[in-house]
Amino acid sequence: MDLVRNPIVPGDFVLAKLKEYPSWPAMVVFPETLPEQVACARHCAASHAVEFYPDCDFAWVETAQIQFIRARLLEKPNLVNKPETDSKMALSTAEDIFRHPGSFDGEYRECRQNAHQD
């Protein structure tokens, strides 16, 4: 993906990858919305604040570890055939959100509300 022509901006729904975890559906968020302990943890200038779905966990993810969700990405056999159950679940969630935008809004808002009340 050419990020010069398609910059990552808050509100983008992406697959984000952290070390030791599979790529996971996330939304790019404004850094001001991060909890203080996460906001202070930025290690790389070329990173973006994300909120992972459905757990509403926040993290900084390097640009190189972020992919826009596109139909052709979801069809890659190497992603679909991964043996990890978590990877399959993440990809299934990403595909549902890609194919039915807005269908998870209520569920996501509820999750976010519950996560931020703790």
C-alpha cells in the first residue's frame, strides 16, 4: 500500500500488528484519546495510535505494521490458512466489518464504554 498517497488517519479501520501477536482489526485514533500510560509509551515517530477491536485496548503501532483492510488482503490464502484460532477470528471480524461497514458500531461503542469505565 502506498502510504504517501493514502496516509493513515484517525478513523481508518486497519489490521495492526504488534510483536508476538497476529495482525488484528483496529481503528486508528487520535493520540489525545489514549490513556496516559499508553500516550507516554510512543517509541517511534513513524507510529500511529490504534484501538484494537473488540477489546478496546490501545497501542502505538509502527506504520510498517499497519495494513488497510481491502478485499484482496482478506482473500490472501496465507492469512486465511494460518493455524492460530486467534488469527482466523481476527480475519473473520475484519472481513465482516469490511463487507458491512457500520454493522459493528453499536457493539463497538458498548465495548468502548465498558472498557473505559474500568
